[in-house]
Amino acid sequence: MFAAPFDYARPKTLDEALSLLSKHGDEARLLAGGHSLIPAMKLRLAQPRLVVDIGRLDGLRQIEARDGRLAIGAMVTHAEIAASRTLADLCPLLVEVASAIGDLQVRNKGTIGGSLVHADPAGDWPAAILALDAEIEIAGPQGRRTVTAGAFFTGILETAVKPGEILCEIRVTAAAASAYVKTEQKASGFALCGVAAVVDATARRVRVGITGVAPVPYRAAAVERALEGQALAEGSLAAAAGQAAAGVTPLADIHASADYRAHLARVNTARALQRAASR
Amino acid sequence: MKLTGTYRLAAPPARVFAALVDPDVLQRCIEGAERLVRTADDQYDVHLRLGIGTVKGAYVGTVRLTDQQPPDRFTLHVEGKGAPGFVRGSARIQLTAAGAGTVAICDADGQVGGVVSAVGSRLLDATARMLMDRFFERLGAEVR
Amino acid sequence: MSTIVKEKVGYVGRAMKRVEDPRLLKGLATYVDDLRLPGMLHAVVVRSPHAHARVRRVDGAAARALAGVAGVFSGADLNAHCGTVPCAASMPDLKAPKHTVLASDRVYFVGHPVAVVVAATPYAAVDAAEAVQVEYEPLPVVVDAEKALEKGSPLTHPDLGTNVAFTWHLAGGDIDAAFKNADRVVRQRMYHQRLTPMAIEPRGCVASFDRGSGTLTLWTSTQIPHLVRTLLPGMIGIAENKLRVVAPEVGGGFGSKLNLYVEEAICSYLAMRLGAPVKWIERRRENAAATIHGRDQIGDYEVAVSNDGTILGLRNRTIADLGSYLQLLTPAIPTLTGLVLTGSYKIPAVRMDVIGVYTHKMAADAYRGAGRPEATYLIERLMDLVAGETGQDPIELRRRHFPKPQEFPFPTATGLTYDSGDYDAALRKAMELARWDELVGRREARRRDGGLFGIGVSTYVEICGMGPSKAMMAGGWEWGCVRIEMSAKVTVITGATPHGQGQETSFAQIAADRLGVPIDDIVVLHGDTSIAHYGRDTYGSRATAVGGGALVMCIDRVVDKAKRLAAHLLGARPEQVEFQEGRFSLKGGAGRDLGWTDLAAEAYVAKNLPAGFEPGLEASAFFEPENFTFPFGTHICAVDLDRETGKVTIVKYVAVDDCGNQMNPLLIEGQLQGGIAQSIGQALFERTVYDENGQLLTGEFTDYALPRAEDIPEYAMGATVTPTTANPLGVKGVGEAGTIGATPAIANAVIDALRPLGVKHLDMPLTPEKIWRAINRR
Amino acid sequence: MASPVQIRVTINGTLHTHEVEPRLLLVHYLREVCGLTGTHVGCETSLCGACTVLVDGKAVKSCTMFAVQADGCALTTIEGLAVNGDLHPVQEGFWERHALQCGYCTPGMVMTAVQLLADRKRPTREEIAHALRGNLCRCTGYTHIIDAVEHAAARR
């Protein structure tokens, strides 16, 4: 199919992009890597009047390590993250998740920022972003603000990024002991259940982010609580993983029932925790 | 697609019922209802902008109220069609007094066709649930 | 019947790379969508989002007002001019809906064409299609074939008064006696899921009308340009000899392009009406919704078994979900299931009752294997079930029911005569390649460790080389032509329509060997009815088995003619002339010999021909096969299941196939591997899903899973060679074997893995969730 | 109506300058405007990979990119791989190992494999299969395609 007609703008600066958004309001959409927006436009499920291509903006494409934190520009592609030495050394979870996304071509074009703003409940990034307790910096007409991952995903395909705002940067703390375990929806490659786990053995604490299971990606709070202050032995990890779908109404579709998604949440959480703990 | 929800509202059934059959209130409560024009008794033409995130569509259709038994129950029918296909649904709403408030039980049955059902089936149930929750959330605010 | 036995290494039998590849690899091949004609318009079909509805109004006014729009047409505009879509399969008592090209007052499946928009560019046409307003009044829907049979069910076609399209039965042997004498009856209900063929190139066509000559050319992505040329005139009222149909490069078919579709008639008619070429290219979602589906049979199957483990008879009642109307072969598919239901076994009695049922879904029709994968799956599942219930070894059970090599030609209870076979040889070879004992040892070891490891076997036979004309509605012969050009280059024309199978190469190999010319001198043409005048096209693994027969006949005729000319030029009688390696010489004698260059020049300049000798060196022929062919083989699959998630990993896959003589083993391997991949899809994850309202939920690749490179195991492949006597090449056909032999091997392996848990049967696809539920009895 | 935009794109070494509608997909630009029909369309949802081309050396699904986004980029399509009529090693591998049947998915498959081999000298069979997961083939069953990529890697 073909998209409905639209006007195209390719701003050179973030300010220019923001002013286009504020001028055109609801009728404008940001185009990053295009892998969420363009399919929706081709099916005419999205029909913006103006497409603001932020693909060439400077300042959103870098991966930087500073002050023990890692900052990833919103326009960094999945492929760039998958290939990043810096991230492989300091935050391998991001590399692991990026490698699990879509396919080679999708990773070449799709961006972390675009994917997060689209907030598909079966996207891979939300699991990692939650498990890493990332900070997300958003630019708007009134300047910049930061939200935490926990406050970022607000509804089905909805995030804390408001109309007129642009997600600029994702910041995480280095974390070595981590893992991502994904069961993919066979056809689309999206997550039926993706579990990202970060284990801090010294602090005796874990963080678990789960995608694909619920209408909105979530932190497995019950699992985290159960392991708070515990020695992270295999048995206790497995037992705690049993709570991975506690309090969640799982999605159900032709690819997996709610039961099975909840079951996968438990199995993949146990596997992710064990793998993370062994790293 | 069938779903059921139970909601607590901080007003007696009579007041809730009155709000529910008021087109202005209905318009404010139905997500994306941009225009609600009365065409007959208990029947309205409606313009809906419905959707989530990237996926938004404009629908034109009708809203009908049937089986009205004030202040206990009625059925709300929504039908719309637009570029992404069509939506059809009916919701049987049962109101029961509970203390100073009302418990509303909503039994809905919906059908979506066209592009949305071809590509978005995995999110339909959850989206319908969200729309229903939002409807009653807004209704709650209206009658508070 | 001549089978040339050659000591010298020729082209035939060699794993040669394909002559058709360079153009495909360089991006220079021409598929339908690559055609550009001056003034060409673009059509887009407006389709129903409802599974069943009354069409109250089609309003094209807003669409017509858009820039570039050449026309908006509804059923009221076109149906009177475009006839009805033909079904070529006749059944007694068949009740068929009138299938017009666009909906008239009712739509009866999601994707049903309602209107057509024609515009100057594809983008303008899509914009206009979005602007067409259609008012529907939804009607009750039935999507489940069994529910469609219940009293009070909504009717797919209210005017037919029933959802039953036909009832058909097949009986052979004394089935009542078999069940009366049985010591035990093994029963299983099985569902063979609906599949979507999903060729990577969707359908498409371009129609162009030459007003001067009154001729219409239709380029269409089809397997059957000749059948389209036979059938389309009846729809749009053009003379057969003023219609040229061309199948250019065709991007996969698998049976889905073995049909005459409404869009072909619509574009043809509109090209005439509008006086401009009209192109229509299918979108993927249209392909999923409105190109035929396959399979979809459900039934109760019973096997009569005696105490010594002998199978006495097989009976069943099968419900075939036809979808909402009949495409070209819809009713014939389940009858093919019946014909080969006894598989590669001596089963003396059989009865099959088929009820064809209409539901509000896309029509089902021939998808790779067409009826035979269903049969093979059923009998191979049943063999395992019988083995399990009677405590026999599944291999031994199969073996003891094989007809012996000396029992061929082998008559089956279903009325077929299997041409030739050595089923045990293929089985032995497969077991050898699988290292059977080691594999069984591995299974036992895994089971001891709590693992879920299974081995599945399938010994299959299929019916191919379609087929003798008396068994085929439109004739089952194949046509060919061989022309030695004046320059002695060789042009081979076939009425078969290869679209990936590689006959440009294999036919060149055959012709090069038999004519004694270098393969580079040969061009193989096909797929254009103005070049390949006659043909019955490519489906049912027939192109080489039947088309190759015509090729051999042509070559024999050309050689014969050349011999007469050579004799004349050498001053001898024709019977004194010997033909070898492309040279014509006198038998036994030395002296002068003549090559094709000499003879072709003489034949065309025609100055020195024998009396009564027709100039030129060309022959055409219709080959009529005397029987179907019956390829066979054994597939063995081993799987390991993840007990926690239910995920299946294929850890070993062995295929031994016997497709008779092999023209090009590389192409045969390609056909088999492609078919096995489709079987992996069917056995493990593919399925077409409609919801209870008839909405198609597998309308894109996002929801309909095709196998990917990562899903494919390493294969061990082998072959036995048992030539057929049904054609001069001794080839049996191989295009469908993979989808027929492999599916039950994989399913049997997964169910075998679950056997220690008491699982006897699961319906496909064997998804992780289904397996997880079986493991946990949920 | 949306205003057209001028773009400059280098395709297979030749600079092309055109005014295009912003909604024109890159694949349609290549096929309809530039006449390069070797790049195919197989789906609407960026899953089949038939439309894969290289944009600045990276494999991209040209059905999920607007032509305006390619402004200033260097593209390689299947038509640009063979040099003076000599097949690229990946094309050669596909021919040698019978890695194509109907040929429709082949250009996209080849382009993805070209990027894979640019990134990795000698990928394993598993790595090849993984790299090709964004390209669907309904004919070959993939085994010969993996053979072909291995063949190409060995021949370089």
C-alpha cells in the first residue's frame, strides 16, 4: 500500500524540529528510523499531514560513557547499539537486546528512540529500559525534562512523551550481570515474552523488565521484592520467577493465550535471572 | 471479542443513568467522540477519532441506546466505519446501588474489521479494555 | 517406449546449474509488475471488510472526482460483461453459487471484491479506492465447517438453501466385512489446518487491447496461461484466437496461481472498455485474503485391525471446508485425498465419505500437494496410532503392509494402479542415513534423563504426473515443439509453464543429449500462448513427467525427419542411416557424415530435398500419459522438545525420495528442500485463522509465519531410482514430494516425543503452546 | 496536495536528481522513476525482505523508507552488483549452488548477503541463517541459499 499524501520537512536542528511540531500540532509526526511509522502510514492507519524527518539531526546519534553513566542518543540505530564496543563492555544487556530486534535490515534503520516512543507492548527495548531503570530525556517547547523508565510507559502504545516533544537521550548505569531472554512471535519476530534481568549480587538486588506479556511493559515488582536482600541462588531465583506475571492481565491473541504468556514470563524470568547471575 | 468490567461510581444509579443517556455526557465519555448529533430518539450520529499511539483512524457511525430500564439498565450500541475498517459493538450496562454509590457491570461484545483486525489483532482486546476503563473513569468524574 | 541407455556421460543426470539464473540474479528478469506499457492505467480493488453482508450501495462519486481517476466500477457495471468464474471440477449434485467478478448484492468473505478503481498511477488509484463509499448491512456469519452443517446455522449462500456443496464417496473392497472381522478398531479425529500459500510474488496482471486487430494480450502471474486462454474467453466474450496469454517470470505459485481469478477477467474487460492497458498488482493483504487457501479438512478416521496386526480396512467421514465459493479445482481436492488414502500400503478395503461445506472464508483449492498431503498425513498418523495401540513397531507395521517390488503394477483398493516401486529399499536407505539404531539409542538416553525426544517416520507415495486425459477435466496431455533453426541452433517449446522448477535447464539437458548438440545452442521457451500454442501448464508435478514426454516425441520426430534428409544427401535409404552424438552417418560404413548444421541448411533452403519432403526441421507433439506416476520415499525426523516452553527443535532430518529417473539432481534437491520447508511450516506453525466473525487474523506476514532460514535443519538426503513406465523419460515428478512426505514425519516425531506422557495425537500446527498444554494436560 | 521535494541520489554509481512526492517509497522510486525493476515488493510490513537494497552500504528494506529519506545517499541495487557483466561473488554463489527457484526473493536475499559478507569474512552457517532472517523465500527451503553464501565467502 501507499501512504496518504503528506508534506515533508527535514529540520537541521532540534529547535527547528520542535518549532515545526509546535506549529503543526496533531497533524505532524516525527520520522526517525521509520520502522513503526512507515508501515502504519502504508496501511493508512496513520495519516499525518506533515512528516518531520529527524534522521539527520546532529546530537542524537552518539553513544557516550560519562560519569559512570551511558548516554545513548535517540537516533542511534539498533545495529549501532548491537555493534558498540563501549556498550558491550559496560552494558552488554543493550547489545543483547539490540541483537534480538527484528532482522539485519530493521536493525540498520530502526532507532532506539523511535522504538521507545512507539512503545509497542511487544517491542524489545522496554524490557531493557525498565530493567536498567533508565532515565529518558525529553525535549519540549519549555526545555528538557527527564523521566524514569518506570514512568515512561503510560498505556498501550502510549508514553510520557507528549505531543510536541522529542525523546533525545536514554541514560543508563553500567551493568555487567544481565541477560535478555525472548520468546518471539513466530511471524513478526516481536516478543511474545521478553524478559530483561539485571542482577546486582553485591547489593543483593535484581531488576526485571518484561515485554510482550501485558498491554504495557512492566517491572516484575513481586520478583524483585522476593529477591531483595537474598543470596541469589539458583533455587531462590527460580522460586521468585514464579511471580513474574503476578498482578498482570496478560495479552491474548492467536499467537499465545494469556496463560501461556504468563507461563513464558515465569520461565523466561527464571532463565534470564540465572543467566544474568552467572555473568 | 467479549469483555466484562465492573466499576464503582460515586453516585446513585438514578444519577448515573441520567448521565449515561445525556448526549453531552456520552460524548465526553466515549473516547475520541468528536461530534454527537441526535438523529432520533435515543439515536445519534457520531464522529469518532479512535486509536492508540501511531494507529489512529476516523470513523463515522451511530450510537444507539436500547432496552432502557431506568435506573437499572440499558444497552449502548456503537457502529462506525472509516478508512481502517469498521467497528461494531454493544455494551449491556447494569447499574446496582451500592451504599451511596453504584456498581456498574458492563458486558460488551465487539467486532472490528478491516486493516485494524488484519494487523492489530493482538492489541484489540487490550485496547477495547482500555477504552472501556476510560469510559467509566470519565463517567465517574462526570457524576462525582 | 524407448529409454536411451548411454554409457557416455551426457547432460542428463548431472547436477547442472541453471541457464535461467543469470537474468534472475542480475535483476533483469521481467515479472508482471515490471511491465510498463504506454498509457497504462492502474487498477485497485475495493474489498469487503465483512465476512457476510448485504451491499446496500456502492458510491464512487468522491473517488471519480479525484485527479487521475479513469473510472470506478461496481458489480452493476461489470458483472454483466465479465461472466462467472469457472470451476473445472465436476461432481454429481454439486451446488455452486454464481460467482461474479464483483459482488452484486452480497459479499461472502473478507476480501470479496466489491468495486474496482482505475487511475493513472498506482498512488492515485489507492487514494481513489479509499474514497469509494460502500454501505454494508452485516449478515450472520458461519466460519466453522462443522457448525455450518448444524441445523439453523447461518447460510453462506442463503439462495442455495444449504451449506453442503456436495457429498462424495469412494469405496473399494468389502469395508463392512473388514470392520466386522476386525479384532480392534483404531479411531482418531484429525484436523488438517487451513494454510495460505503465500508465494513471495503476489498475483498481478496487465491486459492490453489492440483495437486494430481486436486482439487482447494478458500478462499474468499464473501457472496456467493455457488454461486461462481456454477459460477466459467464456467470461469476457473474446474469441480464443484473439487472446494471447503470457506468464512472464512468475514468482512462485504452489497451486495458488493454478486458477483463473476475477482480477484477470476484470483487467481484460477494462482494457477493452477503456482502450488502455490496465495493470493490477496484488498487495500482500489481498494475497492472504483473496488468493486461494489450501487444506482445511476435518474428519473421523477408523482403521480395522486384526489381532496379528494386519490392517483390514480404513474408513472415514471427512468434512472439507471449501470456503465461500468454488475456484478452479476446489471440489476436486478432497477427492485426491481419497484416491491415495491407503498410502504405500496393502489395505484391501477403504471407504471415504466427503462432505464439501461452504463457509464465509476464502475458497480453498490446490496448495502444493493438493489433497495428497492430507492423505499422507492421515495414513501416516494412523500407522503410528495402530502401531501404538497394537504394540507393534511402527517400522515393521509399515514394512509388512508394503507391496513387494514384484507386485507392481500394484492395484489399490481406491482403484489406482501404482506404476512401480520398491518402498522397502527407500525405507532401508533412510534408516541407514539416519543411523537408525544410534538414533533410537539417543532417544532412549534422552528419555532416561527426562528429555522429550521423538522420532517420526513417514513412508509415502503420491500421485503425480497429472495426468491421463480421461482423468483430467481439460485434458491431461502436454504439448511440445522442437525446432532446429536454419543456423542449427535449437529451439525447444513446451506447453508446461515452469515458474522456478528449472525446466529451461532440464529440458535443455534432455534435448542436448538426445540431439547431440551443445547445451548452449538450446533455448527453451514457454509461458506465452503465441509461442507455446498448446499446453496444460505446470501443476501436479507434471512438467517433466508429461511435458518431457512431449519433448522426447518431438525430438524423435525431428531426428527421424533428419535421418530421411541425411539418407537422401548420403545417397542411402533412411534405415541405413545411424544417428549418434549429433552426427548422421551410414551404419557400419565409414565415409561422409552430416551434422545438424548441414541438414538444417538443406532443410530450409530446400533446394535438394527428397521427393515429398516438407521443408524445415521442426516437430510438435502432444504426449498423452498412459497413467499417473507414483513417486515415493521415506522421511525420518527426530526432534527434541523444550519441556518448559514446548519449543520443538528438529535435530535430524533424513529424506530418501524416489522420483524415478533424475534429469538434474540439483534441481530435484531444490524441489525437495523447498517442499520440506513448507512441511516444517505446516507441521510446526503455519495456519490460516479467521475469528468467529469471519475476520481474517492472518492477513499479513506479521501474523502468518513462513519458515525462515533459521527454522531449517541440516538434511541428510538420499534417493533410490525406480523409473516409471508411464512416460519415455521414466521420471515421476518431484515438485510436491517434500510437502507430502515430510509433514507426517515431523508430526509423528513430535507426538513420539510426547508418547511417554500418554499423548497419542495432536493436531497441527504443533506450536510450543500446544505442546506445553499437552505436557501439562491443560 | 503535498509539495514535491527534490532529491539527489547516487544509484549504482550514477547520480540521479528528481522531484518526488514525499510519500513515494524508495522501492517505487527505484522501480518506477529510475526504471530499476530488479528490486521487488513482496509485502507491506517490512517482513519479506524482497525489496532489500544497500543504502550507504547497509541493507535496508526499501519498502519501509521514503525516497526523500535517501536524499544525498549512495545506493546499490541488484542491478549494480555485477561489474562489466561479471557476477558478484554472492551472485556467483547463488548460481553455483542453485540458491534460487522462482527468483523473486533473490535480489533482496543477495543484497542482504552482500552486507553480511562485508561485515564478516567467514560466517558460520548459523550466522548466515540468522543474518537472512529478514528475507523470506517460499521456494528453496533456504539450505541452498546458505550453501551459496558459504560458497561466496570461501571464494573471495
